[in-house]
Amino acid sequence: MQPAVSITRVVPISVAKVTAFYYGFWGTVSALVYAFTNSEGWLAPLGFWTIFLKFTVNLTLLMHNGISVKIIEMLIVACAYTLTGWLTGLIGAAGYNLASKYLGLCFQGTTEPQSSH
């Protein structure tokens, strides 16, 4: 096992892709849950979203009974969560890079060797 090293910089687009996938997956799960409950509506966030800071515009979708409308709403919710994840990852990675550069705050981690395929 390799020793842990300080990760001083991350590629923002790479982090954005990972968080977009994560948020998109859970956005789809929440859309499925809302679609099969008796909720009056659901919120689809658009924007930067963290535990402490939230710059979002929420789309409020009212529940409809038609299956085609529900499918479209589920797609909207999943896309909104995915976009929010992408923005959150991009801004979060840029913030990490600044904190690492100017404050010396870094994650410790290891990397896997690159394959030559």
C-alpha cells in the first residue's frame, strides 16, 4: 500500500462529473419516491448546494395523475439534481483548490498507478 500524500489540487471538472452523477442518482431515487407517494408536489433545486450555504432556485412541481406528466416531472427533477450536483462539485473543487493553495488545507490520499492500455 502506498503512503498517503497531500492532495493539493483537484481538477474541478472531474469533481463536477462525480458529484453530478451522485446528485443525479439520488435525485432520480427521490423522484421515484415522490411519484409513488401522496405528496402535493416536489422541489427540484437548481444551483450551488452545500451543508452551510445554499444558492438555489427551487422549481416547485405540483403532482399530476397522468403517467406521462409524472415521467416528464421525474426527468425534470433528475436533471435539476444533476445540474445542482455539477455546479456544487465545480464550485466546491475550486474552493478546495483555493483553500489548499492559500491556507494549506489538504486531504490526505493515495493514487492508483495508471495502466498503460
